[in-house]
Amino acid sequence: MTQSHAEVNSVPLLDVSRSNTPLREEILEALAAVYDSGRFLHGPEVSALEQHVSELCNVQHAVGCASGSDALLLALMANGIGPGDEVILPSFTFFATASCVSRVGAKIVFADIDPATYNISPAAIESLITPRTRAVIPVHLFGQSAKMDEISKIAGRHDIQVIEDAAQAIGAAYHGRPVGSWGQIGCISFYPTKNLGGFGDGGMLTTQSETVADKLRLFAAHGMQPRYHHREIGINSRLDTFQAAALLVKIQHLAKYTADRQANAARYFELFAEHGLSEPRDGGAVQLPYQDPAAFHVWNQFSLRVSEGRRDDLRKYLTDRKIGSEIYYPIPLHQQACFRELGYTAGSLPQTEQAAREILHLPIYPELTEAEQVLVVETIAKYYREAYQRSAA
């Protein structure tokens, strides 16, 4: 039943139960089958999910692992990246993109972003390459692919590996080519809030190379092959069969989830335009997300730019009226205490730092209703009307 505007008085930032509840019986049936089989690890559901993901990403191989964070770590381990090596990555991303580099003992080199897409800047990548650079990790942030054609050319000229952080972007593409297929390795997360969310942690790696896939499987299994023979020092990172079974049910609906997210994004654009909020004006109205025409955007997040000084005030206004919002990410990684020894100072990455001060994210999940979106945008419009009235008084 469609909600009327009058019936809606709050909007959660996230509501994973809305997608999971309709599939409850089907998922429980799948979990029961695993329970009865006793194959809680390495069950056939894991292989089946790997096959689905490899087809979705148009690659030859997909390798399940315990999380998106582990996927990034395993990608570095499989490339033998360690002390003395450098890895270029954005500072405007989740912590896992950088922590994996520290864990293998390599040096993190933070690059600034494209201020329109928030993705890593190809020009910044090229300016930071040294003889010690072994890899670059572009992040397809908020569901929109980085400029993979340019990044791939740069990496090819300098003979460095591209490891795609596609944690937020399963199903996305650039120039029609799926993310996860551009680089040597793609890294996917099945964290519950992702576009294909599981029921706990889970991850997947994608690659065209059988040799690389074998290395990833080896490092994910304690470096053990055959049993009790350890050729490498690996980690224990498995996608358990229960998670795979549940994800096999949900992946059948991923195309619809994506279409619904895209429809919700389009509706936001229409609503903001109707309220005259989509163009900057005095006092600083919101700036809507930029859509790269070459990108197939899957909208893990819907990001607004709000002028400095208003972002936190607007968020409080929304919170007070039970409208969910979030800031991804309030503190760039190069300004985190644990990376202080890298020597970055205020102003080191100006586009990243400005984005962190201005960005605000609205609900965008597939099951978000039109009435809820209307309330979100009307509340933002009301905030600006009141702000303009105060400034004019």
C-alpha cells in the first residue's frame, strides 16, 4: 500500500529489514538446507554464489572470503606487496581501504579526489607514482565507478597493479564494463548495508586470471595446499555456507534493487528541483550528486554538498524531525590519529578535506517510499526557508 504524505512522520537512514522481510521464508529454507547438510564451510552454495558474481562482473573467477576488508588484504598479499612498497589510494574512503596496506607493511600514499564524483583523481595518481609504487586502489565510492579507463592507462604505463575497491558498487559499470573487471583484482563487500547485503560479514574477490584466483584461495586458507602443507603464511578468511545460501536468494533481486535505487535518485533530483534547491544561491543551497555520463551508478549513497557552516546545522534539524542522515566521511583518513606518522597536514588534500566538511547523505535504499522522499526534501526546504528568514530579519 502506498503511504500518503500525512501518514509519514519519520524516515530512517537505513532499513535492511524492508528488503529482508519479504524473502524471510525463502532465506530460512535455504539456511535450513545448509543446516541439514552439515556443510557449513565450502558448501556448494559458496561455489554457486561465486559463479553468479563472476558472471555479474564479467570475469572468469570469483573467490569468496570473510569480508570486504579481508578481500583488500588478500589482494595485496597475493601480489606480494610489503615493506618497501608504496600503494596509492584515496583518503576519502572507509578505513579498510588503507588499513590493509599498513597490515602488509607497505607505505600508504594518499591521493586527492575529483570534487565532482568524490572518487580518486587520475591526475593525482600519476603525480604520486614513484619507483616504489606497486599498486593503486581506486574506490568506486557511493556506487559510482572511478574513471577506470584513465586509471588503467596510467597503471599500464607505469607497470603497477590496479586493485578495485568495489565494496559499495556491486553491479556498477564504467563505459558498460562492470566494476571488478577493470583491475587485476576487484574487492566486494556483503556487509548488511551494501547493495547486496548479507546477514553479517562476507566478501568476494574477482579476477580474470586463474593464477591470481589460485593465489587468493591459497592465502585465504592459511597458505595451505594440500592439507597441512603450508607454502605461504596466509590468513583464515572464508565465506561461510550460511551467508552464501542467503546471498544466493538475494542476488536474484539485485537488478531490481539497483533499479529502485536509481528511481529513488531520479525522484530526489525532481523533488529538489521542484523546491528550487538544486542550484546554489545566497545562503548556500544544496548541491546534488554529479553523475558521470560514462558510469552506471548503483547509488549506494545519495550525497549532498551543503555549504560550510550549514551542513551540521541541517543534519541536526533533520535529526530533530526524525529524518535519518549520515556523514560519509567526517574525518578523512590522512587526518586520522593512527596515520599521523605519515606526515599529512591540514591542506595536504584540499578537495578531500572540503568534501569532508560539506557532504551529507540521505536515505536511498530500494524500499524507500515516495512519501518518505517527499518528507525528506520538504523538511530540507523548510530548513532553508527558516534560515533565509532568520538572515533577512
